[in-house]
Amino acid sequence: MFKLSGDGEYEANSESGVRHLFRLAHYQFQDTLDGEGIFHHHVIETADDDTVAYEAGRELMYEFMARYLAGVYEKEEYEMDRSPGHEALLDVLELATARARAGETDFSVDELDRAEVEVLDDEDEGEDEDGGGDGGGTARDG
């Protein structure tokens, strides 16, 4: 589950506290506790002086966290300025937030890996179909 949370819903879900987990670009990841002691997981998007809250299911939030930590490891282990794992996570977040804004709430962990495979397949198919992706034909005028 990944859904858009209204201001009232986010406020109610964080009534008893907010635990900031990590930040990646303009996304902040949080665990919140509502007035009844129930945990919620939120991704807060801040862009252009506008803040939007999304609620994520536990499994999806754990997957986001695992991918973030893998990116931290990549950066440290390979002395990189930017992590390919973080870039991929940002791509997934853009997809998930766009779908949530459109009213879709059924974004799942399974779709994360499927989306990556589809992107790779699309690139490979484009190169195979036209002989390298230059878009030109093979016929030549005399």
C-alpha cells in the first residue's frame, strides 16, 4: 500500500510522535504513532515549498529502508559520490508518488523489481530492433 495522506490524516497518524528514519533528496521517511498507539509509516515529499504526505505499508517501507541502506553501503564501500541504488530508489519513489496522486493505492514491493526489469528489457529491445538504436533505416539512396 502506498497512498496519499491528507493533512488531517497525517496529523492524526502522528499525534503521539514521529521518528525520523532517513532522508533521500526531497523525501523524508518517518515512523509515526497515532493516539491509539498504532504505528504508521510515512514518506514526506517536499518540493517547491509544498509538502505532501504519503502513507506506506510496512512491507513497502521496509523495502524502501533496505534499498536506502544498500545505497549507503555502495557509497562507502566503493567511495562513490552518488549511489546507483539511491538513484533507482528515487525513480521508484517518483513512480509511487505519481500513482498515489492519481488515486492508486495498490503499489507493492513486487512492482519495484518488475519496474526495473521492464526498463532494462525496453532498452535491450530498442537496440535489437533497429540495429543499435540510431533510429535510421538501412536502405541507402544511390
